[in-house]
Amino acid sequence: MTSANWAGDLLGEGYEQYTVELGADPDGEGEIAAAVVRRKPRAEEAVRGVVLYVHGFSDYFFQTEMADFFAARGFAFYALDLHKCGRARRPGQTAHYASDLRQYDADLDAALALIREDWPGLPVTFVAHSTGGLIVPLYLDRKRRAGAVLPVTGVVLNSPWFDLQGKPVLRGPGTWLLRGLSKASPFRTFKLPPSIYGQTLHISGGGEWDYDVVMKPLNGFPVTAGWMNAVRRGHAELHRGLDIGVPSLILRSDKSVFTAADGDPDRGDGVLDVRHIARWAGCLGGETTVIPIEDARHDIVLSVPEVRSKAYAVIDSWLSAHRSLLQENDSD
């Protein structure tokens, strides 16, 4: 593994961070950078493949249990905080703002380049959550159409954001109005109803997880017109059909629970309409496996213990069935 320019990470011992400078922000908010985090393999861990994790909106990488899970199965683990997100956000920058999801191609290219330096020749599996689960397939489809050769051999999507939740009017006339607003006032924010999701996760609300609420606010960051327009354009591209070129596993909850009136907020997706994930999953092209996880939260690996155990068992089975995700050794 390379050591130059890697520094200690906020996750503490066993984790390192690398800052990738990406130059001037296309949206005019100064110089931008991405942050790549790697889990240092332990002496007893044999590495035969690599996982690259990409977070969602109002999020950053902190899910070390997930990293340990993949490491135990032969994967070196890396995570990417996209520019203006998490560790990579700089003062004065609008959190998670990008006017075009293609801007994240540079972040993903840089992370894959670092992985190649550390583990030349090893296959890479993308793992992505929510908005990351939209960004990654779009990236892979663009790369395939451009004839690029990537080391990626599989994709695991955790509650990917495949369509806009809410009333149908938001997906029709609301989206058309958004196009104009994003040009006239791209940084305009929308007031959204408070979410119960963050309260179910964080220890301050009785949840299990202790994370930085500055980088992942309990009620999320404000949603901007320009960013939402970029997402809706990404949705439209997905709905027209992609071909990401590799097998995919798509995990979702079996139900959405947006308010306490909908059911137990600890046992449902409090962010997305899971019916949309089921509807659009086939748009990735190729071999696609879609598994609903009963009682799962939006971030499935942050579900209550017995539920995430079931989810990890599903992932484990899928990994075992796809030999291309790991470099073969003499015992295979």
C-alpha cells in the first residue's frame, strides 16, 4: 500500500485519509477536493479484492461495521466523501451542492486511481447508498459508453435513489418548474417537513449510532434547486435505461415509514419510496438482483441489529455467488 500523503482519519486507529484536489469548482464556490478514506488491512486479512463505498445526501462515511464485514471476506475497504460533502467540504461551500451529477466523475476517477496504486490488478466492487446509488450507475454507464476500461466487476446498491418520492405532481409539473428555477436561482433552498429518520439513528435520539451531526445533520442539509435539478436529470437518464456492464445487487426495505403514523420508524425506510426502487431497478441493465429486507431502515446497514444481520447475510450470499469480485487464488 502507498503511504505518501495519507494522513490519520477522524475514525481513529486503522483508518487513513487522502485529500484529492480537484481544482476550481464548476459551480463557482472556490477550490474543491474529494476525501478518500481507507481501512488499513490487518495482518491476518488476505486481500483479494477492493470495495469502494460512496455515500448519499447529507451523509459521509462512518459505517466501520460495514468496512469490517467486507474486510473479513477478502476486500480492502475504501470510502469516498464526494466534494463539498463530509470530510471534503470546505468553508463557504454549499453542502452537497453540484449542478450536474457528472461533476462527481472526477471524484470517482481519482478514488479508483488511488486504489490502483495500492492494489494493482485487483477487482473493485462499488458499494453505494441512496444518492450515491444513483451517481455510481450513471458513472459506470458513461464510462462503458466511452470505452473506458475500469477494474469494477460488481455493484451493491443500498436503498438507491431511483425516483423522487412524494406526490406525482412533483415528478411531473414540479420537475418542469424546477428546470427553470435551477437556472434562475440555483442555490435557492426548499423548506421540507422535518424527518424522523435522523432521530432513529443517532444516540442523541435513542439510536445506536454516534456520528458527527455537523457532517450528517439529524434533519439533513437544505435541498437546493440546482442540486435537485441535477438529481432529476439523473433520474431521467436512469429511466431511459443504462447498461452498467457488471452484476448488481440492489437492497431496499420492504416498506417506507415517513411518519410515526406510517408505522415504527425504526423498521422502515424513512427517506425514499421503496416502490420506486423496485420499479426502476431493471434500468441498470445486465444481471440485477433485487432483495427487499424486511423492516430495514433507509441505510440498511444502520438498521436494528437483527435486520442488518439479515442484510449482511444476503450480501454475503451474493458475494459468494460472484467469483469475479475477488482475484482467484490457488485454492479456488
